[in-house]
Amino acid sequence: MSARILVVEDESAIREMLCFVLEQQGFDVVEAYDYSSAIDCLIEPVPDLILLDWMFPGGNGISLAKEIKRNDLTKAVPIIMLTARGEEEDKVRGLEVGADDYITKPFSPKELIARIKAVLRRAMPTALEELIDVNGLVLDPVSHRVSLNEEPVPIGPTEFKLLHFFMTHTERVYSREQLLDHVWGTNVYVEDRTVDVHIRRLRKAIGGHGHESFVQTVRGAGYRFSTRV
């Protein structure tokens, strides 16, 4: 599945150019031209990355970035600021409110795509359809296959999504509620204890050579995916 990118830019010629370049690269593009239309785009499916202009009708990039980072649904979405402002002070302001990168206009399409791929690679490797390899446990987001030391691992679709999420969010503890939101989605009603059932199934599926220990229970907090003991 291609990464979904929200382009917030009020100048139609620039917005159309950005959308064309991104679509040529296979990205799923959503566009907004002012503060209100941008807010409307911050609902499920949530963008995987936001290209955010500095100034536009109804607000500005700084105020919208703050709103994005306040919202539990979007606070983890990476932001690249697009602006004609090149002063160091402005760059610092953008980064301080949560922007992940900063591109000063004019820029080449090649530079833009390189920056986007670099930010997505850090934020969500699977957006670029790359194999994820953790100590011989390999997940292929394109073919939906999992292997362990080059041997195929039979795994159910929910366990695959759970493993997919864990392998791209290592070393952080997630509560059952957070896992339900991230893996099952906020519009699906599932009991918290359902997570425990799928955790057990996941551990059993990857239980070769001690890999089941990667899925760790953190008492009173939730679960964590870690290669550390």
C-alpha cells in the first residue's frame, strides 16, 4: 500500500505541481488549500506524511502543525514544512512545533522526493514497501509474508498487522487500548482482552530461536517489541 500524503498549499499552480510529482512516484495524494480544508483531511484514513506550506488562508503552518501535534490521531504523523522563508529563525520555529524537515522554495522535485522518502523511512519503513528485518525475523509488507531465518512463518492476518506495527515501533510500550487503535482501528469495537489472545498467537507463530521473547509484557502498562532482555 502506497503512503498517503496530504499537501497543504494555497497556490494552485504549486499544489498541482506537487500533486503531479508525488503521484508520479506512486504516492496517494490528498490536497488542501486552506486551514479548514486541511483540518477536514486529518481524519481516517490519516495521512502518512504532511507537506505543509508556511502561509495559507485561515491560518498558517505553525498553527496547523500545533493542532496536528495536539491531536492523538495525528500527533505521530511527520511534517515537512514548505516555505519561501529561508531565515534560520523561521526554520527553528517550524522544527520547534514538531516539523520533521524543512524545504525552502524553490526546490527541485528530486530533492523533494528524496526528503519525503528519508522522513518516511524514519517514521514508517513499510510506507516504502521495504523489507523489515529484526535479527532474522523478516516481514515483507508487499507480499504479506513473514520468515524466520529464511523459513516461512504461517501467520494470521491480525497477527501480521500486529507484528507489522511492533516491528516498525520497537522499544516503546503500548497499552492494549493503543494497540487496538493502531492495529484494529478506532472505528472497530473489540474487547481489550482480544489483544492478549492475538499476542499469544503471535508469540507462538514467531517462537523459533527465542524470537517469541521479542514480544514483551510490561506489567501494568502493556506490551513492547524489543530485542533486549
